[in-house]
Amino acid sequence: MRALAPAPLKVTRRKCLQALSTGASLLFFSEQVLAGAQIEEPLIDSVRTALSSAILSQAPPIPEFRDTDSRLAYLRWLGAMSDRLRKKKPEWQIRKEFLQTVWYESKRAGLDVALVLGLIQVESNFRKFAVSRVGARGYMQVMPFWTRVIGDGDPGKLFHMQTNLRFGCVILRHYLDREKGDLFMGLGRYNGSRGKAAYPDAVLGARKLWEFTG
């Protein structure tokens, strides 16, 4: 990681998480991946079936709108987010496809888009091929066991953008439902650090950087 000052800066995991929770992440983060690991838990058949069904459709993530105002609101969001993401993804077409897919998969799972973008920033710093020390993969750092539990068993597909975002959003929705909507506990479960403050605080801090009120 590059220091912000000429003198070397010693950066610890704790300091990185603190920087995110105070909203300084876009300046402070460069190459670091702060990923945990979802823990494999037994699922009852009905939950396993529901999750499997939720990740099945591979339809192109093309947003649909109920009226012109909704479409214009989306386009304003897309423009604002594109500007914020430009340094991470310089190519417009790649940036557009990524943001469109994040928006689509977040809405599909009933999640706040800014929350998902904040989670991606903390988990992978927007690196498509990020791999954690325990093997979590892609933008949302999905553990490979999920492809066996609710997918087709091919963990290589977790490097495919829509597949990774689909799995990540479905899993996060599952954990939030398990925790009855409690963001703090649901985020901790997603990271494998349930009950500890560092990760939820980091994600909720990063979410502020992606909020849009236009």
C-alpha cells in the first residue's frame, strides 16, 4: 500500500478498518483487500431450495422502470456513481456494466445499493479477481463452498461479474434475514466476524461514500 506522505506509513488491518469507518477510504485504500470468510452453516431444505432458486436466472441485468421519472433517476445515479468510480475502473463501458449489474442485483435482492457498493469496497476494493487468504473470491468475496451448497459446484464462475454479484447479494440478503434485518449482525455474519464491530463499522462507513440523493 502506498503511503500518503513521503515517509513510510505503517498500516495495520485495524487502521484500515478505522479509516473506512471515518469515511477516509477512497484516499486511504489502494491495493488492500479486507475480506473475511462466510462460515458454512447447515441449511434446512426449504432455505437451500430458496437460495438455489434465487441464483439460478442468468438473464442480462437490464434495469426496468415503471415510468420515465424512475428511469431518469437511475440515469442520474449512474452518472454520479460513474464519476466516483472512475479511478477504480477507468474504462466507461466496464464501469457502466459493473454499476448496472450492482444496481440490478441489489434491487433484485431487496438491498440498498449504497450498502452493496460499500461492502464491495471493503471486501475487494472493486477488484474483480481478488482472492482472500482463505479463498474468498471476486468483488463480494464469496466463499467457494457456496457454489456447492446452492450452485452448480463450479467455483471458477465466482470470477464472472454477474455471478459473483448475484451470489454476494443473495447471501447478504440471507444473512440479514437470519438476523431479522439487523445490519450490524448481518454484516458480521457475512464477514465471518459476527458480533464484532470492526467490519460492520467499515462497511457502514464506506456506504456513506456511495449514497445518492439526486
